[in-house]
Amino acid sequence: MADPAKFPLPVLPGLFMTHGLPLRPSRLLLDFYARLAARHMGPQVQLAGFQRRWTAWRHDDLVQGVERAVLDCYPEVPLHEVEDMLLAQAHDLAGADTALVTAETSLQRYRTEEGDELGEEDEGLVLTIKLEETGQPTGVLGWIELDAQRRPVRACRPLPLMLPGAN
């Protein structure tokens, strides 16, 4: 199991704050991010053909150390277009009152240089990992930098993520 201490949560005064307190995702999300990041950093990992994945687990199962997905799918459309439908489907499968942990993983391109005439060689590629717990105001967002062959290079520390509806 990955050591969550390898991914300490940064505290940035004034940023990531709610009600004057720093955002603190649950220990479960931080530990689970460490496991997922370590799994994606394996030497055999190559994400050729991968675009996005959405997975939901029962919160109580993860607390007990059981990683049995309620729903695991690879949507062909951007996740923001189907997230509500997938969450509703996961709740139907797990039980309406069941707390869930969801993970969105997707490939994202970013610019490594500035300018208008940049080509693909001036772009980097990362695998983003976004974790949320239903009913909680904060989640976790992290990423894994990939090389040109879509192999993992390094994982970042997770950042706290304020979720919609959190005050």
C-alpha cells in the first residue's frame, strides 16, 4: 500500500479556505488518492488509448479496505456531460442512502510554452485524478505527469478541492 505521507496536503493561507478554516479532505480520500496514484505509477503502466474513466465505490467498503466498484465505466463523452447521470446510476445500484466515493480519471493536455503557433510537441500530458465523497464539501484533485508514450513520470501531491454547494 502506498504511504499517504508521500503526498502531504499543503496548507496555503487564504487559498483553499472555507469559513476561515483550511479545506481538509477526509483521511479516506487522501489515503485512497495515494493508493490510486501508486497504482498508476507502476512500471508496466502505459495509457495508450485511454481517455477517461468514472468509478464509484461504497464509502463503507473502502473504510473496510474493500475496493469493489459499484459502477466502473469509460464514457466516450467528457465526464462533466454525464457525471450527474452516472452518480444517479451508482446510487440506484448501491442504494439511495448509501455514501459513495467517486473517482474521475482523465487525460488532459497542457501547454508547456506560451505562444500562438505552438504544436503538439509544446504540450504536456497528465492523468488527472479527482476524488469526491457524497455529502462532503471537499474532495481531492491530483495528477500524474506522463511522457510522450503515455507512461507515468511523476505524481503530484493532492490538492484539496472545494466542491459545488460547499460554503
